[in-house]
Amino acid sequence: MANNGKSSWLKWLVVLVIVGGAGGAVAWHFTHLDASAPQYQTQEVTRGDIIQAVTATGSLNPITNVTVGSQISGNIQKMFADWNSPVKANQVVALLDPSIYKAAVSQAEGELASANATLELSQIEAKRADELIKSKLISESDHDTTIANLHSAQATVKIRQAALDTARVNLDRCTIVSPVDGIVISRNVDVGQTVAASLSAPTLFVIANDLTKMQIDANVSEADIGGVEVDQNVTFTVDAFPTRTFVGRVAQVRNAPTNYQNVVTYDCIISVDNPDLKLKPGMTANVSIVIAERNDALRVANPALRFRPPESASKDVKTNATKVAVTNGADMPPGNQMEAGNRPNGGRRGGRGGPGRGGGPGNRAHAERPPVRTVYVLADKADPTKLKAVQVKVGISDGIFTEVTEGLNEGDEVVTGMNQPDAAPGAPPASPFGGRGPTAGFRRM
């Protein structure tokens, strides 16, 4: 009995050693796997709205700004308008001292009267000369002189009349009137101030025609101007009302470029309704021009388009059997061209005029096809270390999500990043873009 008990105890001891060893081996295997294999972060493909927009800045201005000046020099005698004063067309807004111009009118009237008197005398002498020449009582020379004096007197009368008209116009210009209905947004003179109109008319007032209708002069960069068209919707904010979003529409895209420090921009005119007069001239507007919009679109997070597995995991990546035509990076929608490096088989953008950029005669055809990108999904959910490359056709992007038109389905899990464990001492860690990166640890793309 003693021997049987001892044998039984030994058998159980052997079983426990074997089970313990197997368990330790399994634990070591999984511990080693967890410590060496990358942990991929995934995100689900969903549906939602995507709005692609172009951002710019600009200043608010009235649609019509009228500068009221003076064509004559003089002292400001009276002012009939001030800042923010509503005015009507032909309403008097200022009066210059008319004394000098009244004197000029009186002088011109006197000179005209003298010229008329001379004309009357010349007419009488010409009539007498006509009678005397018939009787041969005066010579032909004297008769011609008399007729010439008559014509000269007539011309003098016209000159004096024109001088009188000019004097009267200058007198009328002492009264400054508003040319349009509107509101005074700038007053540059005061009573008693002297305005001198020599080479240019001095500015007295600036009148905005209608502040309920305004416009934004937005500077759009040359990289974004291709997507901007007339009648596109616009949203914008101003610093005075940071929690309020205003709306407008693109009214005009001007072709004249502005080059400042080698940065080329184009002026886009955006019409804005301002019924409550909250928006004021000169405010800086942060503009967002909606150039494309998709409702309930299949969309993928942008980090999934930028993710590239490290070299250590490249051998485990399977390529999707379904292939689609690859287009160049120049065909990508605005905001995504910087991601053109994400190409299957290590493809890259060509040089200027080459297959990767515009400039060739066939580039127009490429622009009509959606770009193709590569994303990565888990090849086997049971083995989170295996990836599968999937080529997808993409559309517009809002900077956070990108539209997917082909290649993925709603609910698919795409890889957006990875948790790369620490590498061996002295070895540079792997980078999710491929190759070796500068740091180890979690990589959120």
C-alpha cells in the first residue's frame, strides 16, 4: 500500500510539472508576442455629411463708397452732416465761404455788360459803313476794318459770357451736396478749416450708400482659387461676434492677381446681407467658402489615409485582390494633396510636367478621375498583427474625414495608427510610415 501511494504521488507530481511547464510556455509565448508585435489602432468606416471648404480672410466694406470732395478752395463756413448722419441725394452737407466767388460773379457780370456795349457800338458803326460804302464815301479798307471790329466785339461777348458762367458754377460749388442716399462713415473737415483744391479734390466726407448690403474682399490663395465659383455659399465670423456665424455668397472672382512676398492671391467678392447693421465697415472676416458638399457620404478618417505600416510589418501585409486605376497626386481634392505619398508599391509623385504633376497634355483627363489611395485593414481579426492593403477611390475631404466612393463598406475597421513597442537596446524603432522612426512608443497618425 505504501508503494502504491508513493507511485500515485509521483504520477501527480509529474502531471503538475508537465501542466505547469506547458502553461509557462504558453504564457511566455503570449507575453513575448504582446511585447514584440505592434498593436494597431482601428476606426470604423461611417456615414455622415462632408463639407469641403476654402478658408480665407478679408475685410468688410460697403458695396458703394462715395467720396465727397471739393472742386474749389475755400474755408468751411458751415457743416450740415456729421459721423453716422443719414443723408439724402442732393442734401446740403457743407458750405464754403462764398464771398470771393460772389465777387468773381459780379466782376464777370460787369465785364459782360462792357462787352455788350462795345458790341452795340460796333453794330451801329458797321451799319453806317455799309451805307457809306454804297455812296463811295469811305474806302474799302475802312469798311473792312469796321466789319472786323464788329466780329471781334461779338467774340468778346461770348468770352465774357463764358467767364460769367464759370464764376457762377464756382459759386454754386461752395454748396457741397451728397450725391447719393446713404450714411456718413467719415468726416475729414471741421468748420473754419481751409480746403485747397489744387491738383486733386480734397476729401470732405465718405458716404456709404447702403450698410444693409455689404461685401467682403477676401484674398484667396492661388492653390485654392480653382475650386471657387460664383454663387457658392460662404460662412464667416468676425472678432466682434465670435459666437455668431454670418452667411454670404460669392458674387465675383476677380482675375487680377496680387503678389505679395511671392504669395499670389486673388480677390473674391462676397455679398453679405446686414439687416441689423451689426457688421461694420473695416471688420476682418474669417471666411469659409463651401466648394463641395456631400450628404450621408461614406467616409473614412484621414489618419487611415496617412497610415503606413513599418518595415517589420510589411512582410505580413496582404494586397487586396481588387485593383482600381491609380491617378496622380495632382488629382486629389484640396486638402489631400499633401497625402500623395500614400501610394501602393512605393509609388511617388513625378517631377514638374511628369506623370505626377500637371503640365502634360493629358492632365485634363486625369483631373476627371477620382484619386486612388491605399488603406489598411486587419487581415484576420483573430490575429491582430496581420494587415491587408485595400485600394479605395476617394472624393472630397473636410480635413477630418474623406469621402470613399469605392473599396470600403460601412462598418469596416481601418487602421489609423499603431502602438509600437520599445525596440531592442540601441536599435531605432520602426516608423508607421515605413523605415525607422526617430522615437518609439505610440504613433497616432
